[in-house]
Amino acid sequence: MSETRRADGDPELMTYRDVQLSPDFSELRRRFRRFVFPMTGLFLAWYFLYVLLADYASGFMSHRVVGNINVALLMGLGQFVSTFAITMIYVHWADKEIDPAAEKLRKLIEGEDK
């Protein structure tokens, strides 16, 4: 088992608690939450709007847009589109914002030689 180094250079094993209390980890967690919580809230609001409209506004949802395609079908497909869009946005954001900070933290915990 390899030995890890503390942030202050002490060659003692770094515990999970040390990592959790470190400023770098707190910043990483804060960045993650600032993106994920609002995005999750936005998606859930959009999803519940769809469900509520389907239940209480059936006249609106059954309105034909083109041929046999109605509002409900378009909004349902929009759920899939928004899911994929959120995933792509998250991956792009994480590659740019989270992954470099996580890599820096990993190197700090495991040592620079890995």
C-alpha cells in the first residue's frame, strides 16, 4: 500500500476526514453543488409542469400542432431532449471546471509521483 502525503507535506497517511476538511475539497464540493442543484431544480420544475399539464390541462395538451402530433407528444419528446442536453452541458462543464480541480486534489492526496 502506498503512502500518501498530507497537504502540509507530512508523510503520514491522509485520512478521509483530512480530505473532507481541506479547503480544496470544500471548494470542489461548492462548485459541484452550485451547478447541480439549480440544474436539478430546473429539470424537476420542467418535468412537474409536464405532468401537471397532462393531468389538469388535457385540452391544451391534446391540441394538435401538425397532423397527429399534439402538444403532449412534443413536450414528452422535449423531456428526452432536455435530459440529453443537461447531460452534455454537465459533461462539458465538469471537463472544464470539476475535473482539473479533482485531479489537483488527487495529486495532492496521492503525491505528485503518480
